[in-house]
Amino acid sequence: MSSIVQTESKIFLPFLHKSHIIENIEILKNYVEQESGKKFPLGVTLKEKYFEAINYIQDVPVPYSNEKIHVTYFDKTLQNKLLSLGMIDKEDLENDKHIYSQQEQEVITDRIEKALKLIKVLHNDLYDLINTLIGTFLILKKDLFGGGSVSNVMGLVWLNPQSDWSIIEYAEAIYHEFIHQSIFLDDMINCMFPNANECAKEEALVTSTILKIKRPLDRAYHAAGVSIGIMHLYHLFNDSKNSDKYMDDLRKTVEEIEARTQFLGEQGVKTLEIMRKFINHPSFDDITYSLQN
């Protein structure tokens, strides 16, 4: 099991802790080396280790490059995978209505690049971690959805940017999906949710911090983590109002999960305990620190 570094003076959430994320990638890489019988060449980057390992495990490889996150509007393989997973429906693809116009594509790509540059200015290590865990943005339209991530295709983020999104909202969406990717990785390595089907039972439903409706426990847990990241982003903007906007809902979600810890693995329980410490003594500076250490 990967370790969680915790000190009395600082609160380190594992999915927002640089050392922990890197350790998870190394564990994944070592596992794949043992399974495949092949050694990774010396000098490969952290991102190469991650994607060569995760693409060995997954049935659909996610395109990536070291320099930047790949942005695509037409990848049929990834699109069909989302379709098979139920993230999009056949009706969404009729008459190519899921495809943005050329002009829209140029605007979206430009805004994604600007949002990433903004994150880089705010927190260079966060930017590096985002670039490490996300290989491809798949951009396609679906009514009433802003996008998403799924544990079956780690490294892929589906985005459906709305025309009125600001650069800050693009940055928020990117940080949001990065946290999902980080929790997926921690769950894969350290078994945060031993049985996803159990998490969807009636007795395991929990109020989502963001949607404010009952959702399967693992999804509500993800939303709790995402809410912390979004508040941290606004803290980096020195926006005191929005850096506190989910705190009451986060408290409710964590309280409900604390009453259902039988659905969590050891890592899920430990991380929940750290979330509780964060709620009791919020410190976004600790998150800023943990993302670079």
C-alpha cells in the first residue's frame, strides 16, 4: 500500500499530494513491468511511465505526449468507448451534432490552452501533475453535460465546454477532472472503494457536495474531493467568497460517508479522516504546499 505522508502541522490529502501521486505511478509502473516482463527504458518521463503502464492495462489506449495534453474532436475509438460505457448515447451522435464547428473548435482549443497557462501561473506543480495524469481531452457536445471522467479509461477527460464559459471556468473544469483522475489512480493502487456495486445500494447513497442530490457513495466521495480542489483554485485567485462556497455541503457529505465507512477500504477511511481534519481546520495553504512536495 502506498503511504500517506501526514504531519501534525499540515494536512495532506493524498489525491492532492505530489509525492503520493508520484509514488502511485511508480507502483503502477512496477506492477506492469512484473506483469509484462518488460522493463521501462532509463530516462523515461513520469508521464511516459504512467501512460505506458495504464495503456497496458486498459483495453483502449489513451493518446498522450510529454509536451502538452492532446486535444481531439474526432477520435472514434475514444468516442465509441464512452458510448459503450453509457457516458454518451447514440442519439448524441446523430447527424454529427456532437461535433463542434471549425470556428468553435479553434475557440475551445485556445481557451483550454489559456486555462492551462493560467493554472501554470497560479501553481506550476499543479500544472505539471495535471499534464502528467491527463493525456487527452476529447471534446464533444452532449446536452446538459459539461463532460466527465471514468475509471475505465484513465487519462482521458471528456469536455463539453459551454459557449459562455470564462477562462476561469475552463480552469475549474480541468482541475475538477484532474481530481477525478487522481482519485481513480489512488483507488486502483490502494483500494479506496472495494466494491463499486455496493456503493450504489440504497443504504450507501450519500448527498453529493456539488449536485446536492443522493448519489452512490464512491461518486459522492469523488465530489467531496473535487469541491476541495475547486475551493483551492479560488483560494489561489484570492477569491475568499468562492474559496468557501462548498464548505457546508462538504461537511454534510463527509458526515454521511462517516456513517457508512463499511463501504470504504482502508485508504478510503484514512483519506476521509484527513477530509474531516480539513473541514475542522481548513488550510488551503496546506494544499498548495502538498501539491509541490
